Amino acid sequence: MAQRIEDYGIIGDLHSVALVGRDGAIDWLSLPRFDSPACFAALLGTPEHGTWRIAPASGGPCTTRRYREDTLILETEWTTSDGTVRVTDLMPPRDEVADVVRVVEGVSGRVAVESDLRLRFDYGSVEPWVTLGDPVTAVAGPDAVTLDAPVPTTRERGGVLRSRFEVAAGQRVPFVLTWHQSYEPAPARRDADRLLADTERFWTDWTAQARYDGRWPDAVRRSLITLKALSYAPSGGIAAAATTSLPEALGGERNWDYRFCWLRDAAFTLQALVGTGYLDEARAWREWLLRAVAGDPADLQIMYGIDGRRRIPETTVDWLPGYEGSRPVRVGNAAAGQLQLDVWGEVLDCLHVAREAGLAPTDDAWTLQRALLDFLEGHWDDVDNGVWEVRGPRRPFVHSRVMAWVGVDRVTRTAAQNAALEGAVGRWRALADRIHADVCAQGFDPERNTFTQFYGSEGLDAALLLIPRVGFLPWDDPRVVGTVEAVQRELCEDGFVLRYAPYADGRVDGLPGTEGAFIACSFWLADALHGIGRTKEAEELFERLLGLRNDLGLLAEEYDSASRRQVGNFPQAFSHVGLVNTARHLSGSEPAADVPPPAERAPRSDGDPHAPRAKEHR
């Protein structure tokens, strides 16, 4: 059985990420990249579905673990009755092949250690053909692995590759697991000490570039390292998480594949990277975005593969029992085919943020902006699935309309600097004003003084917290204050924020059951409280959110207050982006919109607030 989600740490090579448990087992790893079939899938099943454990023969969880300073090198220690042993885990930033390096080191005494390796390709369904030798080789279809270690390895019952040895104080026993394409020559043997030194140098140099002078430097740097670990170096894309099908509710069926790139994360990610000095990563992310969304703007998707591909069909892996029985296990994500109008605004906002950060504008970027804006002109009032990928009927979601306004507003600001576009600018400003007035008239409930999830609804949506942040209304607008207070009153569970409330039938997204509090939304609430002047309360919430991190500073997607556990895919980029941005805001950066709206385009009220509206009860 897999461990609690927060019991895992990560290592990665900027192509993929492995999850390492407190017991010394790697229970999840997809090779050669994030979205490849896993060769270690015990996280979603049992050890028979693939795992690699190195730990004292006496077993048990570790005594202590930590990252080596500001790197992604994980050090895990066990203190036993015979002495203390340390396992140092890392994945060197990728060159031509993928390596997992595990160095066993005696700290004191003399400790018996076991390495149990169960390679199972294709999500635990394929046991490879193993040849014992120096090194050990394992082959299955296109995948080939070599295991290089200075201790004997035997093949035990069940296909376990086992090494038993003792390590005394000062002794080091390195293991290097190397993946390559089976139809290519095996790579030359890899030197573990050199790989370790190169990896430490890479992460130390990278982290030294961070610019953050606030009160939470350790938390911010660890989150930035996690975002870097989730990036796919060849394309510049950033995976939403390293895993698939870790449940949003334990034992439930909200189990999604998050090993892809969501456009909704783009502006937030860019703000985090640009705001902490990582312009190269921001530039790579923008270039990934331009390539991924190129084509007909009507075909814009909410997510793409980490290499920018469009097709990520959703299937189930029925032989895996799921994390703590949470089924089905899904591969791919059908939400890629949903209509979510907010992504047009998010892409346009993302390109605006990049330009404002000093990244040189390109002709391709401007051509894309014009095409996306042309689409918004004719479709901003379409019904859609909304930011939370509701698998139910389409609605006129308020957040979608707000982000349509954002898209028009950002292009207008850029175009206003070009006298040749004066005529178009006037038309676009009128369009932005029309969208703004429509949202304020139909998406706001004057009786409760709050914006609503969709037109005619009495329900709330945590995405409403972004209304002032994107510049739609100023922070001191009474409607903004009322919305923040309504979200805090109606969507909080143990002080943390749910994405939105269940419908009358108990469903939140077309599926039965509930889900945990959404960690990114809880950071949004901290931003919002700060924005409306309740900074002490914002800081208290931020500190509570920091307390949800595991001992290594990592966050999943959600938090289950009842069981006091992290839930959802792990580690979650959106959660760590929220941490970085909120830390920046609370440390001195204004949480107001990056592009505050002109006063004449953000009136205190729009339309007749007392006009009758049809309401849909939830």
C-alpha cells in the first residue's frame, strides 16, 4: 500500500519526476518524460506494479530527511540499533539518457541494507526481460534499463532484483539506474560521484538567481525549485503535477491526469517566475505557449501536452487498483476538449505580462493576440464549462466573462501605443465596456453584495477572488469587498477555500461526492484579504497554508481537513505558484492588478442593481 501523499519527496531531471517515500521506496516514475507510462507505479497499486526500495534491512520509515540546501538532492537517514545510514537520491539534469542515482552511505556503526528493485513498464503491466550481469539489464519493448552497482544482485521470486550488503561508517555504495531506448546502444557507464557533483552545482547555480527579499525565503525558494522540477526542458512547458489519479477525495472517482500544461496557469506562473528574476524560464514558457496555441483561435484548448501536442485522449488503466482504492486510474484528460472561454483571456494576459516584464515582443505574438481577440469579439458571451472543468451543462460563468474582458483589455492597452491602430482601439474599448457592464449587471447579486458563480446562480466560486487581481474592479470597490467576505463565509472549510459549493444533488462537477479545499484558491483568499486591507488576517492564513506543506516543503492540489491530509496530484504547480505570488504580495509587492483599470472603465456600479433577474438555486 502506498504511503500518505505528504510522505513523499521528489527528485527530477527536468524531463520527469520520481516520488520517494519515507520508507526509501521510489513508488512513482514515468520515463522518459512526465507523461510517459510509469515504470514504477506502486503509488497507484502495490509493490508488484513497480517500486525501488533502498533502506535498512530492518525496515521502517526514515528517522530524518531533507534536501541538500537549495537543491533537488534528497537525503534520507535511518538510525537503527546497529548504526546510522544515509541514502542520497537524485536525478541529474538530463543529457542524452535518464539516470536515477541512489548513493548509500554509512554514517555510524555498521548497518545491513537491502535494495529491492521491481521494474514494471506500462503502468505496472509489463515485467521486463532481465539479464544478470555487470551491469544488470532489463528490456521490454521500447524501454531498456541498466542497473550499475558495486554489490551483487540476484533475481528473486516475483521478479525482484535484490541486493543485500552491509555499509560501515565512511563507506559508500552507489546505484545508478539508467534508461535508454531499447533499440539504441546501451550508454557508457555513469560515474555516480560526478553525476552528484554536477547535479549539486546545477541546482546551486540556478537557485542563486532567485530575487526575493521577503519574510519567507526558504518557502519561496523551495517552491521555485519545485516549479523548475516540473518544467520540461526541451519545450519550456510546465506540468501541472508529476502524477496522475491521486484522488481529490480518498476512495472517490475524481482522479485526473495532471501531467500536462494548463493555459489557466500561464499568467500566474509567469508572474511567479518574472517576479523572482527567472526571465529565461519565463521566456521559454512564453515560447512554449506560442507554439502550442498556434493555429485557428477557435480551436484553442485549455491544456496541451508538455511538448505542445493537442491530443491527450483520456483512458483508464483498469489493472491498477488506485491510490487507497480510488478508482478509476486515468491516463490522459478529456477536459482538453472542453470549451473554457477564460483561456482566451488568460493567454492574452500571459503575453501582456511577458511584455511588461521586458521580454521583447515578437510579430508572432502580436499576430496571435489579434486572432484571439477576433474570436472573443464574436464569442465572449457563449456559455462554457468554466475554469474548474465542470463535467456538466455549460453555463454563463462570471469568471469566464471577466477573463474575456481581461483579454480585450490587454490587447487594447498594447494597441493604444500604436497610432495606426487608433480606430480599432476605440472599437475594442467599447467591447470591453460592454462586457464589463454585462458582468456587473447579470453576474452580481445586490441582495447579498457578491458576484456569483454564473449568471442567475446563488452559488459562489473561488475564482471570483481574482476579479480585483486582474483589474476588473479596484480592491476598495464595495462589490469586491462583499465578494471576498461571501467567499470567506460560504466557501471556507476549516479556514481553507473550496473551489465552489456542491450543487443541490451533492455533486460539484458532474460526479458524486466531495473534494478537499483547493490550496491555490486559499492563497487567492490571502491575497484578497490583504488587498481589502485585512493584512493581519491574510498573513495568518498564509502561515496556516505554509503549515500544510510536508516536511520537505511540498504541496499537493488540495487539503482534506477532516482527515488532515493532502489530497490530489502531487506536487501541484498551481499550489506552489500561489505560495510564491502570495509571499511576494505580503512581502511588499502590491496585490492589486498588474494593470489596474482606468477609472472610467471600472465604474462603482453598472446598470440597475435592482433590476429583476432570474435566479437558479443550487
